[in-house]
Amino acid sequence: MDSDTDVNRTEPLLALRGISKRFAGVRALDRVDLDVRAGELHVLFGENGAGKSTLINVVSGTFPADEGTFHFGGEEIRHLTPQRARAIGISPVFQEFSLVPSLTVEENLFLGREVSNGGVLLAREMRKRATALIDELGFDLDPSQRVDDLSRAHQQMAEIAKALLGRVRLLILDEPTASLTERETGRLFELIARLKRQNVGLIYVSHRMREIRALADRVTVLRDGRHIRTLEAASSTDGELVELMTGRKIDLLFPAITHQPDKVMVDVENLTLADGSVRDVNFYAQAGEITGIAGLVGCGKSELIRAIYGLAPIASGVVRLDGLPYEFPAPRRSLKHGVAYFPANRIAEGLALSRPIRENASMTALDLPAFARFGMLRQAAERVTITGIMERLQLRPPNIERTAGALSGGNRQKVMLGRALTRELTVFLFDEPSVGIDVGAKLEVYEFMKRLVEAGAAVIVVSSELPEVLALSNRLYVMHNGRIAAELKGAEKTEQNVLASFFRDHLTAEVA
Ligand SMILES: Nc1ncnc2c1ncn2[C@@H]1O[C@H](COP(=O)(O)OP(=O)(O)OP(=O)(O)O)[C@@H](O)[C@H]1O
Ligand SMILES: [Mg+2]
């Protein structure tokens, strides 16, 4: 993680001029300029599909730009490849993971740059370096574990570690915290501060306003592949950034939802999961209301709804749906019972990337014949329905016959969410619904939930974003260490009360 201080103060570390990139039918970048200074954290801000990841791919040599010039450290760069980018100190952490699942963390770290001595790989040397690096980062990560055995958060840590191996002058992070725990997010922010002091330049992509506020020196706003403006973070407001991003004024408020709690649709009694992540939990959700579950990452809140849907094995306890016991939950049967689940991890758990958006949204890609009864008219009916839904979610570009794999990260999330409206469902389980989607889409998702509950569905929202879950829910559970720490209603539903429950254990432990 060494760095350079040889960059002239007046000259930016990275200078892009007039960068354009086209994909079949889409102008992903249209004559974009970007300067990143040494020691600066530069945020790229824009709606889903604005071109942020594409720009990062150009900077890291994944593919060439169609036109434009590229200067790095004062030198003009042509024909950049990923290897060359690395060699000159450009180090990307991509939005989609790039690790080889069947290899260990350390094998991944050294892939393509194995430490060898006359052809002999120095396994011990690699282990030592990997351990030293991970220790320095403060990550709780075992270098000898296989990547496919790791949680999302740990995979993300491994990606970051990999990017920091060797000499880094420009570190690029594309939504790095989307699947990090709070603790690791804190570690990452410390690391960023350290790198800045070492004069490393950073490009950082995030949809999270609070993160942008905490980290950014400057912000470049992209819209529809174009450079809109570059601003000093300190002298810009959230409203201004959002307005530049969307081209219109947007109210950042949550919708007012009318909750009319009715039948208990989901009822969980003394639930304990096989992996111990949830212990002895009692919980219920009614039709006509949003039930929130708050808690720190790793508290068991995601596992709880995953178990209801059938994605996490149950050790003991009872799950009831609409009053009837639901034994050995499994995703397909859950859907038949009218229960839908929206994972936080949109890539691994949800989409068939080689299939059209239409199929993915209607779930025919998953072999669930949602529109089967239409026979010959199936495709046409499907197209009309999905087109309508995707219009509401502002899918970009709005063509549902493209493959899901050609979509930007946030737009993939929209396809996942779009599924909610294609079937007769009564229970909706949302796991971190707003991760990775832009402000406009967030508001759409909230409006969705509003429509769902007001039409009588039971909606359960698991979220680490406290303002979100406080504003949306009618009743709010707080989980801590696998257990329900509090249930808050009405006026009790305050940030202070939630935080008090997060930390109650620590407090009582100290008092005792
Ligand atoms: N491999 C590809 N093939 C075809 N089109 C693509 C491909 N990759 C990106 N695009 C298109 O280029 C545009 C920009 O996408 P990009 O991934 O850069 O967006 P983004 O700003 O990173 O969005 P998000 O916030 O959703 O991650 C989008 O219209 C997208 O559909
Ligand atoms: Mg992206």
C-alpha cells in the first residue's frame, strides 16, 4: 500500500477528457471529463444506469473508450489493459465481484502475480503477505478459506484486500459498503483516511448520501452518460446533488402510509435457526401494515426472513402462514403460499443474467409459469404487464427484451423488485430494499410498499438504514445478537429507542 508523492500539485493524478463509450444501442458515456487529484476522494454520483461503472471500467482498462484522452500521473495512457492499469497503480474494486469462487482468499489475492522462486510458488510467503495485509486492514478474514464459503461481507473484504496488494496510486471503489457490516464499513473508512494521507487518489461510487457526506472531497454528477457538474462536497447540499442527478426537484421524504392492521399473516413462535443466527424469536406480521426489523448487520434480522421463506434451515420453533403451520419452508412452496422474498444480494440469488429482463421479472426464467394460462397470449400479456411495471420503476434503458446481464447494478435490483407486482402475493419480505438503487428508485420502492400494504398485503422490511425502517414501519422489531431486543409502536418508534436496544446488552453487561 505504498504511494507516491511525485505528482505535481497543480496536475491531477487522473485526467480524462471527452471519454465516450457505446454499447449496442446505448451511449453509456458521452464525452465525459474527469479529474482526480492525488489525496482526494472523488465521488461519482448518478442514477442507476448513468454510466458510473462504465467510467470505472474505462479507467481500470476493462475495455477501451471509443474516444477521448487519458492522462495518469502526467503521462498520456493509450491501450490500457487491466494488467497495465495495475502495474501503474490503478486498482479497482468492482460492483460485481471478481473473485474465483473455488479458490481460497490468498490464492485469489495472488492470482496472476504468484510469488515464485525459480518456478516454485512460495506458499508460505504468500500466506505471510496475505495475513499481514488483512491484519493491516483490520478485517476479520481468514486467508485460507475458500471464497464460496464466505459471506457477502467477507467476499467484499477479500475484494478490497486484493485491490490493495501492491502499489496503489488510484483506488476505485464501486459501492463498496453495499454488503459490508457496520464494523467493516468503519474499518474501510479508516483505511480511506489513511490512504488519503498517503496521497492516494480515490474514486468512490455510492448512492448513500450519508457516506458521500462523510467521505467526499468533490462530487462529479453524471446523468445519461454525460458529465453534468463537478462540485466541492463541502459547499453543496443533498438537494442540489439530487437535483443535478435527476434533472428535477425531488422531495426526499418518505410517503405517508395508511396502516390498517388486519389478520396475522406471518406468525413465528420460538424460532431458532440451525446456524444459531436466530434464537428463540417470537414475531408476527399483520396484513395491512409494514412490520419493520431493525438491527446491526449480523444481528440475525436477514436470517429471520430468509428462514420464513425457506432459505435458512430451522432447528426448532413454528412458522405459521395465515394461521396454518408451515413446515419446512422452501422457496417454491413459499411462492405458492403467496410469500415473496427480495434478497439484498441481487446478483447471486435472483437473476438469470443471460435471460431477458421480461423473463426475469415475470419469473418464467425461474420456471414458474406465472402467465402460463394465457397460452398463446402468454408472451404478449407478459410483455404488457412487465413493460408497465418497469416503466414505473424507471428501468434504464427501458427495453425489457435486453438480457438482465446488460443492465447496470441498480437496474438489476429494479428487475428483482418488479417481480413483486406480477403475481398474486400476500406477504412481501424485503431484505435491505434500498441498497444500491438511486434516490428516484428508492422513492418508487417506498411507493410500491405503500400500495402493497394499502391494498391489504403484509409487508416485512428488514433494513440497516434506520431512517428508512423507522419511517416505513407501523410496528418495529429491533434485533440484537439473534434475539428480539424490543418491539416498538407509535411514539416509541424513535431512533433513540432503537439505538438503546442495540446497545442494551453492552450497557447491562457493564452495569452488572
Ligand atoms: N455490457 C453491457 N452491455 C450493454 N449495455 C451495457 C453494458 N454495461 C452497461 N451497459 C449500459 O450502459 C449504461 C450505463 O451503465 P452503468 O453500469 O455504467 O451504470 P451505473 O451508473 O453504474 O448504474 P448503477 O448505479 O445502477 O450501478 C446503462 O444503460 C447500461 O444498461
Ligand atoms: Mg454501477
